[in-house]
Amino acid sequence: MRRFLIAGNWKMNTTRQSGVALAGELAAVAANYDPAVEVLVCPPHPYLIPVAEKLGGSAVQIGAQDCYFQAPGAFTGEVAVEMLKDCGCRYVILGHSERRHVLGETDEIINRKTRAAISGGLHVILCVGELLSERQAGQTEEVLDRQMQGGLSGVTEAEAEHLVIAYEPVWAIGTGVTATPEQAESAHEHLRNWLASRYTPAFSERVRILYGGSVKADNAETLLGQANVDGALVGGASLKASTFVPIIEAACKLSTRT
Ligand code: 13P
């Protein structure tokens, strides 16, 4: 069975003080959910080190929200994979819709970052998802296929073992509008079938596919209860322990269900 991954994407939020305090609260409770649920936080780059120090040897993992694909060198403002590893990161989020649609990242850039991150020893959470206009035009699966094909171009099955997919419909991010469990499951099933045909069916069964987009305590259990939903990538609700921990609890409850 795939182990649930509940990941908090803090985006460009928190201060050093509030981020470290949140990490401390999560570290204190994470052992209650380990090993049933893997918990991850992805703070802004400047807070990676103090947050990692606070998490210490706890069950909470740390990841980054982006990286660059080049080795260290003359790339002003960018952060290399080995720097993230040096800060204690185990994961990196790539291809988030805000990077695609606000910062203009292409599938080609996301692919270069994905390959660099995996070969540098990080696990990649590759985000894919359609715009509202694309869903309304019936293009959801076509968009997902294009983003998967582009993002994973040249990535072998052995490399893809270090991959997590996050389905984040853009219209559900930060809007309070969540995909219905049926919409999420349908997209996740499509993504798993894509992985089965691009790689192998056995491999596709091992890959975790997270849902992201207005996940909250009150909708987590139904979303996580879908057969192909293996966790959540949480934005707003990951910024407070009081809203994030219930999502971890929902995953824990489902994972022990027979
Ligand atoms: P919200 O949970 O705030 O909708 O954000 C989702 C997201 O983009 C996580 O990466």
C-alpha cells in the first residue's frame, strides 16, 4: 500500500519566527502519525535552515518550493540542488502552477529542474493541473498529458522512483473551491494510467499522487478516501498547526482502515 504523504507548501508566507514555531508544533505531534503518514513542510528558502534545525530528528521532513537546474555558479538569485540538500531538504516541489502561470515556467524548464533534482538526490513533487478555461473546454486530460510528457521527458523508471505527482487544478488553488472527490479521482486515475503506459503498470502502482487545491480539515477525509489519492499538497491550511494537523489525522485514520 502507498503511504500517505501530507505536504505543506508554505509558499511565500511565514516569518522566521512563525515558521520555526509552526515547525516546533508539528515536530511535537508527528510521531503520533508515523509511520502511517509521512509529513513534509516546504518553507521559503531563507527559513529552510532554522526550520530544519527545529524539526531536528522528528518525523517531519523538509523540502523546498523550487530549485535551479544548474550546478553552483553564476546564476544570480537561484538556488542549486546541492544547496537544498546541504540545508537538509529531502524533497523539492517543481512545476507548481504559480511558477508556471505567474513566473512563466515552461515544461522544458520544469523538465530540466526535475532531472537535475533527481540526479542530485532529491525527491521531486511534480505539480500538474489545468486552468478553469481548459477544464471548461474539456481539455483537462490533454493538459495533464502534456505536462506529464514535458516534465518527465528523458526521465527513466529508475529515476522516476524518486517522484511524487501532485494534481492541482489551478481553479481550486487558494480559491476555497475544491475539486469534488469524483473530479480528483478521475484526474488521479488518468495520471496513474499515464504512468502505467509511459513506464510500467507495476511502477505506476508505487507512485504517490497527491491532490492539492483548497484541502481543509473538513474535506480531507473524502478526498484522501479516493482510491488513487495518496496524500495532499496543502497551501493555506498548512500555515497553522490547528488546520494542518487535522488533515494529517484524516490520513492516519484512513490508513488504518481495513
Ligand atoms: P491552497 O491549499 O491554499 O488552495 O493551495 C494549494 C497549493 O497550491 C499547494 O501547493
